[in-house]
Amino acid sequence: MMSELIDNCPLCAGAKKSGITVFSVDLGFGVVMVRNVPATVCSQCGADWISDEVAQQLESIVEEAKLKHHQVEVSTFPLSAPAPMQ
Ligand SMILES: [Zn+2]
């Protein structure tokens, strides 16, 4: 079997692939959702894994959302690829 850097899903042994997931956290007073989060996703059961780097960025998004104190805050993950400004 050809496994490269990515190993198989520990839950179902399905193949992991890079993809996009939605991260959500309940802060008590409200919920923060971050869409478009880069993750490793199991192609079989849909379990996802987020890298430390991404997790750190999510943390700062959550911190920001806490300050806003909205009941529902939906963000889109700021991809590192340069976004066109115009
Ligand atoms: Zn799986």
C-alpha cells in the first residue's frame, strides 16, 4: 500500500486527504463558527484534523469573537494565500 506523509484515519482506516472543514466552538454566551478552515479530512467518515498552525490562527479568531460578544459569529478562515485587494 502506498502511504505517503499522510497516514490513514484512526477511526475507520479510510484515506486522509487535505480539505476544508468548519470549526465551531461554544463560548457559553454564543457560538463562533469559522468556515473554510484547511484541514486533513477522512474521505470515508469525514473526521477532520487541524494543524497546530491553523489551530493557533483559529484561537486568535475566537479571541476576537469573544470581544464582539455576538451570540453567533461566523468567520471565514483567512487563507495565507494573498487575497486580491481590489
Ligand atoms: Zn475515517
